[in-house]
Amino acid sequence: MKHTLKSIFSMALMLVSVSALAQQKEKDTVQSGKTQRYGVRVGVDLHRLAKSFYDDNYKGFEIVGDYRLTKKIYLAGELGNEKKTVEDDQLNFTTKGSYFKVGFDYNTHENWLDLENMIYVGMRYGVSSFSQELNSYTIYNTNQYFGQNTVISGKEYSGLTASWIEVVGGVKAELFNNLYLGFSTRLNYLVTNKKPDNFDNLFIPGFNRTYEGKFGVGFNYTLSYFIPLYKSKK
């Protein structure tokens, strides 16, 4: 966990630095007028893609997007699919399903001239539909004199759903023309959670782990492309 947080803060610092350098370069260029571009930005979560290659117990994919409504406000959302196997000493289970999130981002960053970088806060409402497969569950026998531990396996729970609210904070910096690298962190709170009988939803696609009760955390690294639709010049 400590290593993950360190990586998160390092990535955020790098993106802020890229944004600052890009703004300074643009500030030094003399231009007349300021053009605001409005359009759609679409991309993918690099973290889930990479994890699908190096982690044998995980497969996932997420599409991200936003649409600029006003100078500061963006309609935003994510759509994805995850499959994760958790292996503990006494419990082994696999969760798989799809999810979508919709909400808004507010850009707190004041860009110079024609720059379109973001340092933003926002909210999402997420919904997930998934299944849980109990691969094995060991019931520990404290008195070994009477035999082995009991192992239960091969039970599947389908038709499960959950919904939650996310508070989002992140940055997006333009690397090249219309190509953006982004990073965001999320604090999640479960609103609804349909649990199977005699089991629990310990992992929810799109929400992440639920070991801390109704609260969860998440993050993503995104690479996205901006498609301009129209311009407004001031």
C-alpha cells in the first residue's frame, strides 16, 4: 500500500510539472486573442491494461471520456469490465462483471492562452453488475484430533449488483497536440450492495475492494485524445 501511494504521488507530481512547463512555454509565445475549444475526449485506463499483462489473477479494461459543457465544467464518465481472483489462506474466489460511471469534473486550473490542461475535482455515480464464484473456502477445525479442515468449493453467485458515489480529484496534461496523459484518485462510498447468501462482495468491479466496509479507494492513469467540435474565441 505504501509503495502504491508513493507511485500515485510521484505520477501526480510529474503531471503537474509537465503542465507547468507547457504553460510557461506557451506564455512566452506572443499571441492575440484566446480560443476556447469544445469537444469530446476519449481514452483508456493504462493501469488496468498493464495490470492485465503482469497479474495472472486480473483482467480489466476501462474506457474514459469527457465532454466540455462550459469553460470549467465537463460531463465525464467511465465504462469498464473486470475479472479478479483473490487468493487467501482460507478463501479463494473470482469476481467478474461490468460497470459504468457518470458525473462531472470541474477544472480549477487557469490556463494561459490556448492551453487546455486540467487540475480538477468532480463526482461520479457508479453502477456495477457482476457475479462471484467461490473457488474454495476452508473452515478451520481448532481440534485437529477429530479430522481435517473442511473445504467448500465450486459455488457461484450471479445477478449481483452494487452502486456507489465517487469523489474524484485528478490532473490531465497535454503531451502532444490533442493527446493527454491523466491521473486521478477516487474515494468511493457504497449506496447499494446486493450480497449473495452466506457470502459477501469482497471485490466489486469498478468500485474495488470492500474490506473496509462501505468505503473504498481507486485510481487510474489515462491516455486520451481530444476531438474538437467547435471553438469560442474571446
